[in-house]
Amino acid sequence: APTIAVLTPGSYNSAYFEHAFLADQMGVQLVEGQDLRVVDGHVAMRTTEGYKQVDVLYRRVDDAFLDPLTFRPDSALGVPGI
């Protein structure tokens, strides 16, 4: 089965409850940018067993904040290289 995650800007976001509810209803992980990294060209999420490749990432982060290397360098919400 594919590994699926919902990417949220974080708990301070006004829609965080919706992001958490959606992830819970889908039975998938809710992650923030700090939980992810790009490994060998693939997105991976931090787990208790190390990083695990994410096959599907449903992002709830605006485009401008998604990748600080490509868009806004001051963004702490996204993932460098995503």
C-alpha cells in the first residue's frame, strides 16, 4: 500500500483542525514541513524507525511557501527541494 500523508502548515494555522480531521478520517499521517525531507529525489517523512518514503502527499500549504529553494527563501513551512 502507498504511504500517504497530509502536509499542514502547523497548529497555529486557522484550518489546522480540518487538516488533522482529514488525516484522521483518511487514516494517514499528518505532517509539517519539519517532519519531511527529500532523500534521493523522493519525499520522506520522519518516523520512529527513521525516514520513510512518502508516495502521496496531500499538501495544505500555499505554493509560495512549499519550497524555500524555489519560492520564498524565508519560508519555514515547506521542504527544501520538494
